[in-house]
Amino acid sequence: MTTTRTTTFRLALAAGAAFATLALAGQASACAGAGVVTRIEGDPASVSIKRADGGAVARPRVMEVVCAGDVVRAGGGAKVTLSLDGRGSVQVTSSYQVAARGGAPSLAGNAYRAVNDQVLPDMKRLPWDVRLKGPDDPLGFALPTLAQGSQKLPAGNHSLLVRVLGGTGPYSAVLEGGSAPVSATSATGEIRLPSAALGAGRYTVTVKDATGESVTGQFSVVSPAQPVPDTYRELTDPEVRAAATAASLARGAPTTRSFEAEQLLDKAPSNGLDRQRVFDLIESYGE
Amino acid sequence: MTERPGRINRLRRIFVRVSRSAWRRFIISSVVGLAVLGLMRIPQVDATMFGQPDREMMETAFKMRADLKGGMADPALLIDIDDDSLAGTLPKVEPGGFPTAPPATTPRAMVADVLEYIRTAPAGEAPKVVLVDMDVATPTPGDEEAAAKLRGVLVAWNQTPTAPPLVLARQSFPEVVYGGTGNKLILPATIIDDLVADKHGKIFWGQVKVMADQNGVMREFLPYECVQTPSGPQVLYSSALLAYGFMAAETGIPKDAPVRKWLSTAEGVCAKPNPAPIAHGELINFHLSLGKGENGRVWPELPPTWPGFKTCGQDTDHAIFRRLSAADVAAAAQAGPDASHALLCGRLVLVGGTNTVASDFQQTPLNEMNGTVILANAATGLQLSNGGLRRVPWYLQISTLLLVSLMITGGFTVTRRIRDHYLGLKDRHKESSFWVKVRLTPFNPVVLNWAFAFAAHWLGISLLIFAMGHGYWGYLSAPAFAAAATGAMQEFADDDD
């Protein structure tokens, strides 16, 4: 009798353990969900998701659920926007590993908020809310070296300043596009990249934070514009008269352009003059 | 062995000594507590300041458990007409110009796109029910094309076999607005009345009214209201109630569900010539929090036992609540086969707006919350509590109150003993240093009483959280407070004696 009971007990124990293992395995393999693909710009065929459990999605669709550990890859100029739980919106232009869900509420946090509300029932709780917010703002950055609202920089030697927004420090930044990549790290949100000679072209800045999250941005370096003279050159009377004659001729024969008129009009911008104004002036003399 | 009779006699003496003072106090405290408990069951008394301690306690309980447990309710997806969504619909500001005020109505074209995306979900990925928190009857001058587009989508909705039930929010107006003299509520005509009237259709009207307490905190939803329509008087049920009905379609609404009283009486009430308005609605079981301006909120995951996994698969989104910008969802509608619908599977889908133009925010026990999120709380809260929060049975309330009264009396007895001890200690350490006296503070009866009160308060909250987890709530704060106050008064009276 005792033996039968013991055997039954052991069998039940083994079955329970097997069931628990299976249940845990099932739990672990399921996609817990950490966000959603909200937008795909460009060719969806050049986007792929490598699942954390080894599977792959060759051509992901918008509103697809992404899980912690999934790697989203975007190529061919495609851009993928992810809405991640507790982390806001993330844009992927190359490769991105989805971070785990951040900032889940806790009993301690709820208790703090409840007590806080009892202590300060009539106060707006903004400062406390900020502290309770938990997750950092989504990683982003700005390039204060560039003129405000511009994505262009004149060619030359530049030490680029990268101002990081959100994310978790320390941060690293890499500038690519020139002869050799330039990189720097910083514990704070400001990264000063070493000075480099930047020729005309397109450059990419990649910022990475401590959690491995990264964002990229691009800007252009353009050849310097022609210098604008400090004082505008005044047109001399003979020049204008010559141009007026040319204008009169041009009115008679619209396809005919005098050398003088061409010269005046073409040089107008480099002389700091408005081309249309010069043309109008020539026209007025011609009448 | 020889000591035992002496010890028993000593205990008996203590019991008799205690019974002479404490039992009297216990009986008086309990009677007062029970009287208050009886009064609290009268809604008019409940609404007074006597109900305030319990409302506070319930509020704390809501806050403590917010967003922590999934429960067995279906998950909800909020398709949020947020500020970003509106930004894409407004005309661009010309250089040198300045923006004009945005239209007061939700862009119909965007709502049409969102509904089209939901309508085209395959059978295995369709939501359980869709609730649109936007009144389609509101005129949209200059945007008739979009209104026609919306109607087109709704026509297709009724004809799509896989489309889920769609509840559209409506606003009724008193007849004085239309030049009448009575207080009857008029439900204005719309361009889709024929679609809703279709008995084989899947589109329903619902109202979205919630009820606040004297402090303006939303606590209940209006279960139904009686409205006048072109076809005569009708019951306009709450959107949350309808959504719950559709979500519970498979299991059925439990026979003892509190919401059944509304469903069984509404038709009869509205058939009367002058139906009385409802003074007290159905309690909202707040459990999801999304404060004004919050963007980083994370909600818990569904329990593995959620029945929807059988239909939607284990890889479906596990979050009990998710918010997506309507602009993204509307864009997904344009993506056609390049859009997945798995996110909708088995969910309560809400289309509403946290945008600042609509400014639909109300104060709730959790925080300042958008109206659509309140509806989500109301609908899924009904599911969590199996058809509404029930009062704890009276016999359990009475038993608990008697236990609490006993604890209060016992507490006073203990603190009295400690007080005597504390006074002795104080005398003994009269000449001691300041720091030695500070060490006596925990024995100070005032400190002790505060500690007991604090512990009792949080014990009450814990009990309430436990009860709400099983779909019950009970008023105990005011009766317990009354019992404690009575005990304290007797304590003072005994001291005077």
C-alpha cells in the first residue's frame, strides 16, 4: 500500500514537473510584444525582422507586433517606424534590436503615487510624475553645429557637436561619410567629435546609448557659396546704356542677346544685385 | 503543576477586569458602527460626507492596483485621434502666415480610413467589438465628401460578414434646444439612421455619459437614457454596457450580474410618458490608467489563460491595453495587403481622441483621463467583475465590522496599558538626556494610536483590493471610523471618571 502511494506520488510529481516545464517553455517562446511597426517608408521588400526565437519575417507589414530581442533591418533607403512600449517612437534606417518593454508599473510606484495624492490632494503632480515616469525619453539627437533649421554645413574643418536627447548614458557618436569615421563618447548628453576636414557630400551621424539603442541622422556638406561683396557695385551709366541698346535690340528680335546685357545680368548676383531688378532697369532705359 | 490554578485565576481576573470596561466599550462601538453601516446602504446617505472616507479608500485601492494585473478581461486597443493625427489633416501654414483654429469636429475621412482598416480584418483576426467615441451626427460643413466616404464604409460594414459589432457614440439634447418646452431628450437624425435601423445590421447607437461626485471625480457611468427618435421613444444604452454585452456574448452575462437590473428595467422605464432620470449609475471599475499627456505608459500582459489565445494564437500582442495613433492606423488602411490585422484580434477596439482640440479629459480616481479611456475602463471593468461590482454581502460586512470593533477595543486596551507603562518610563527618565527621552517616543500613546490608525487604514485598503479582485466592494471606512471615534470618546470619558 505504501509503495503504491509513493509511486503514485512520484508519478504525480514527475507529471507536474513536466507540465510546469512545458508551460514555462511555452511562455518563453511566445512573443511577449514590445511594440508595433507603425510605418514603412520605401520598399517593404527591403525590410526584414529577425525574431528573437530564431524565426524571421521576410517582408513585415505595418501593424506587425515586434518583440523584445527582435532585430529590425531596413535597407535600400527604407525607413521603419516602431512604436515601442514605454520608449515612444523609434525610426530604423539600418538595423535595430528591439529593447525590452520599459517602465512597467510597480506596486511600489502605485503606492507612492497614492500616498502622494493623499498628502497633496489639490496639487498638480507634474514634478512627481516626471520622477515616476520611469523610462527615459526615446533616444534622439540634434546637431547644434548646423545652422538652425538647416541640414547643410559649408565644407571645411569642423568639430561637430552632437547634443543627445533622451536615452540612457553614456553615449557614443560616430560620423561617417568622410575619408575615415570619426567617433567620440560622452557620459553626458553632449558629444564633441574631433575636428575633421569635411568635403562636399552626404554624412551620417550614429548615436548609440548604454542600452544599445541607436539612432542615425544625415546632413550634407556643401561647397562654400561665392562671397558676397561688402559694398554693392553701382552700375555705370555707359554700362547701362549699352545694356539698354542691347535690350532694345532684344525686343525687336527676342532671340538676340547682346554680350553686354548678358554680362550684366549674369554678374548681377555676384555683384550683390537682384537679377530681376537689373533686367527691369535695362528695360526702363530701353523705353 | 502547582502554578497552573494560580495562573488561570490571574487570567480570569484580567478577563473580568477587561470585560467590565472593554466589553461595554466594544458593544457601544459596534452598535454605533452597525448603525452607520445601515445608513450607508441608503444611497442618499452614501452621497454625503459620510461616504467620503470610503470613496477615498476606494480611490486609493484603484490607484494601488492600476495597470498591475491583466485579469480575465479582453484586451483593449485605443486608436487614438491624437494631436499628431490632427496635424496631418490641417492645411499647411503659408510662409509668413499664422495658423487658424482647427475644426471642432474629428476628421471624418480619417475615421473612415480607420474603420475601413478594421472592417477588412480577416475572420480570424477581427475584434470582438468596436466602439467609436465620436458623434457622427455632428454636422461637418465643407466636409460633405468625407461624411459620404464614412457612410460608404458603414454601408460596407453592414454587408461584411466578418465585421464585428460597431457601437457609435451619440449625444442627445433636451427638447428645449429645439424650441420645445419639456425635458425629454432628443436623439438628432443622422445620415446613417437607416443603417442602424437595419435589424440585420451590425451598427448600434450608444451614449457615453459618465457621472461625477460632488468633487467632479467621475465614478459611475450612466447605464442608459430614454431618448426620442423619429420612430418613437427608445432606450439609448451606454456604449460601455453594449461593448460589455458583445464581449461577454460567448460566456453570457452572469445571472447575478448587477448590470442585469438596467437591462431588465430600461425598456419599461422608457415606455413611461415621463421617465425619471437615473440618479445613480453603475460603478466604473477603474484599472487602466492613461493620464493626460502621458506617452510612456506600459500596461501589463494578458494572463496565459486568456481564452482569446485559442483564436489569435500565442504570438498575438500580449499587452492588455495598447494605444496607437489614428494617423498610423489610417495609413495602414492605405497599405492594403501590406498591413497586418493581428493587433485587432479578439479585442475591444476604441476609436477616440486624446487630442487637445476635443479636450475630452475628466478627473477620475486614477488621474485626469481621456473620455475614451474611461469608456475602456467601464467596459473591460464590467468584464473583470463579471457584470459589475457587487456589494459585499451584509452578513460579511457585519462580521468584519464586529471584528474591527473588537480590534479597536483591544487596541485601546493595549495602548492604555502601554500609556501607563510610558508614564512610568517618563517618570523614571525625568532626569535623563534628551536622546534617551527620544527613544521613548515609540511608546508614546499618541504615536501608537496614529500607527494603529495608519495600519488599520492600509489593512482596509488591502481588504478592498482583495474584494475588488473578486468583483466585490464594501463600505467599511465610515462604520469603522464611527466605531473608533466612539471608542475614543469612551476612553476619554473613562479617563475623566
